[in-house]
Amino acid sequence: MDNKDAYILQLENTIKNLEQQVNNLTEMILLMRKKKFGKSSEKTPRAEMDVQLNIFNEAEAEATENAPEPVVQKVGGFYRKCPKTKREEIIKDLPVREI
């Protein structure tokens, strides 16, 4: 009986060690995932962020301050812009060739 009890204790210790090793490895995997996919991995340097945000300010940068406001008419419950577009104004001086 003494041999069997010693063998059982040895197996129980082995099981405890293996369970502890599995727990450690699981915790390491969770920490690595958190480090790779967590909030801190999504942070970008401030200079890079400013360059990316300037993309959205393109309309303000290209806009002219003295641009005329479009003519707006109220028609039956909604507002309509004047049908004359800037394109029509640009192409009015181009020569017309009939085919």
C-alpha cells in the first residue's frame, strides 16, 4: 500500500504542476492578446494623427472666403438652390461647334 500511496501523491503533484503551467500559459496568452489588440495598440503618434485629421479639413483649406452664397428659393415646403451652376458659368465663353 505504501508504494501505491507514494505513486498517487506523485501523480497528484504532477497534475497540480501541469494545471499551474496551463493557468500560466493561459494568462500569458490573454496578456499578449490584450497587448496586441487592446486599446494601447490602437494609439498613434500625435504627429501622425494631425496629418490624418488634416484630410478632413480639406474643404475649409480650399474654400474661398469671398465666395458668393447660392441663391435659395422656398418652393412648397422645401428650399431649392438656383439651377445655375458654377459649371455653366465656366463654360459660357467656350466656343460651340455643331456636328
